[in-house]
Amino acid sequence: MSNKYNIEENINIIINELNNNSELIIKRFLIGIKNPIDVAIIYINGLVNSDLINRDILNPLMIEIREDLSEILYLSDYLCKKYICISDAQIEEDVRKVVNQIKNGKTVLIINQCKDYILMDTKGGMYRQISDAQNESSVRGPRESFIENFQVNISLIKRRIKDKNLIIEKTVVGKRTKSNVAIVYIKDITDSNIVEYIKERIATIDIDSISASGTLGQLIENHTYSIFPQFYITERVDVIQSNILEGKIAIILEGATQVISAPSLFIDFFQAVEDYYERFIVASFSRIIRLVCAFIVITLPSLYLNAIKYNLEIIPVNFVVPILRSRIGISLSPFFEIILMELVVEVLREGGLRLPNKIGQTLSVVGGIIIGQMAVEAKVVSPDTLLIVGIGAVCTFVIPNYEMTISIRLLRFPMLIICNLFGLLGIVLFWYVIMVHLLSFDSFGIPYISMNPSDMKDIFIRAPVQYLNKRPKDIAAKDKIRQKTSKE
């Protein structure tokens, strides 16, 4: 694309590149006295702050210039230094870059018979204000969450991490949307090999648009067919801050309210933000409860099915008679009972998510009570089955990460099928397969389950803060010490 110096030709080039956008604003005017020079500013309406353009660009250029500019050799540089009040103003010769910046909310100044363009940062428009995290609430700790504004999200991280080694590398994904992506990490902590690997994976993305962080994560992950999440997605700024300081990489997508953290370990999905704001005894107890609840969600329905179908003798005598009485008149087998009620719970949960908050909560609670009561009275399911399914449903609420919760919920169904076929042996075999998969699994080259003795202080339990002196060994490749105390 040739860069012509005539102002009309340059304007037409930009118009053609932007496909004659109806929101494109072109303001032509003259600057200087004696021999006025033709200039024009171009921007896209709705992406800019009009007050900023009027005050810091048009007013100085149209009113305050009281000199002859026709003899000035480097006019674009002269205007930037003396008249244009925008703090971020830069000179650009490549019209392709100019067009891309206009799409991002910048304003360009074109000067007749000048090869340079002046790009000015005038981003504006309406954005949602920073608010509490909607899906990751906490009793203690900061309440800031990410929003749809790309620059604001970056500034939230920069405001919390003032390290000179904090690196923010930007790129673009999406052939049509041209969405900005930022890769954020600390240079002297993060493994450079992981950084390069993630950058290469992002560079290979060939897609029209990406509108959500989850989609971006799926495009760069290693194991597409694994049920377990390989990256951590959060809307909380403090979570991303702590992850970056551990040596992980944050990936920010323009327009997304959640940020990706990678690589991620299995235990990361069972750690809540409150774990580091509470005393270590409380935090450790809560973390153990979450892991136990995950085991209950996967295994309890299958253990109940095995006891009813294969090993009734393992049930205490005092419980056998009530269980058998409750099953009188039930036409469905225990397996189909449990599967039916598990599916009903999933339908209610999914329906509650798709409806407005207040209506969704009402649907989940009232719908669950009514359907459960009617199912028992109609002899479709037994009260014991309903109790087992209800316990599993409640336990899923304890797992703090939504992606891991979905994975845990889905594992119940193959476990039930195998247990129905093979009994207790099926349960043992299924857990064996899960453990083999987890131990051989990795997230961007990092083992999914850490077996390093030094990391055990912050895995199944959380040791006192004074003892958490080292960063995770598998993740932090360089500076492994995060604090120095007398306690090890």
C-alpha cells in the first residue's frame, strides 16, 4: 500500500481500508496563518472521547496557532511538541498501522503534503465500572474484578504489581475482530520456555473472532479431549496477582471479564481466595473439606448403588430394613433411579443458570423440592436415593472453581455406569484410571499434580504464612524465594 502525501488521497485510502464505515468521522480544517495548511482528523464515532478531541486537539490547532507553519520542516513533530495536548501522541508512517489504531479508538491527524500521520490516544465510550466479583465472592479480601475494558484490566494488574520486571506483551487475535490480547508475567520469575510456548500457540490461532477467555484457552491448551481444565479462569484481580507472583502467566483478552492464568495445577482449582486471608487451621480444614466433597460427588452415588445391588451385607442392620421398605413399589432399578435424579438435578441447575438470578434461584430451590416430593410420592424414586443425590448436589457447591465443578459432576455418570456393570471392582478401576490420567497429565508442560516435598505446605493443607517461603517448584523457574523468614 503506497503512502501518498496528498491529503485527499490519504483520506480516501483510510476510508477504503475501513470499508466506508458509516461511523467514520472526518473533520477537515486549516491551521496556520498567511499560508494555511489543509489538515484533517479521522476517528470512529463511539470509540473515542469527543470532549478530549475538542479540548486537546481541535481547540489548540484551530484557535491557538497564530504563526505561519508553511516553512517548518518537520511539521508533524512540531505540532506534537507545541500544540497537541494529548499525552499519548505518536508519529506513524505506515497507513496499515494507522487504520488498525483507528479501530482501537485512536484519532489520526493527516497533514497535506506530509508523509507522517499523527496518532493520538482518544479512547472513550461507555464501559461498565469496576465492581465486585459476581461469581467469586469472598468474605474477606479486595472486591475488585476485571471488566470488559482491556486497558483498565491491564492497569488493575500494574497498579498491584509495581515490579520493574513485570512484562506486558500485546498481540492481536481474530481475523475479523482484531481483538487485543496481553500476556503478563514477571521476567525474573516465570519460565521463559512456557512464555514462548504460549506465545507460539496464540500466534498459530487462525479464527474470525474470539469473544471469551474460555474460547482462547481451548485454542491454546494441549489436551483437548481431557475432562479436566488445564488453565484457571478468574474475574478476581487478587487471584491473578498472586498467580503472577508465583511465576504463572496471565492472558488478558479484550472484551472479556475473566483472565486466564496458566499453567495450572490440579490443586489450584480447590484453593479459594479466602484460604490466604484466614488463619492456617481454618484454611486447611476448608481445603480438606473441598477435596472430600469432590470425592463424595464422584463416588457416593456409585457406593450406594453398589451397596443396594451387589453388597447389601455391608449396610448396617439398622439401616437395611428401612431401605428395603422404602423401595417397596419402586418400579425403576436403583441404577435408573439414581441416573434419573442426577439428570433432574443437572436440568434444574442448568435452568437456574440461564434465568435471571432471582428467578433462577427460585427455580432451583422450589423446583427441586416439588419434583423430589412428587417423585417420592409417585413411587418413582425412593427417599434414600433422593437423599444420596441431594448430598452430592450440595457437595458440588463447595468446590470453588466452576470449571472443575463441571468436570467433577460429569465424572459421576461414567462411574455409575461402570459400577452398575462391575460393582465395587468398577469403582476401584475407575478411580485407578482417574489417578493414572491425573499423574500423567500436564498443563503447558507442567505436571498437573505436584509431588515436590517443598510444595506440600500449600497443597492439601495450607501451612502458616511464615513457612510459605518458596514459590511452587515446578512453576517458578528462576527466583524461587518469595519471602525470607527464620522459619522453614
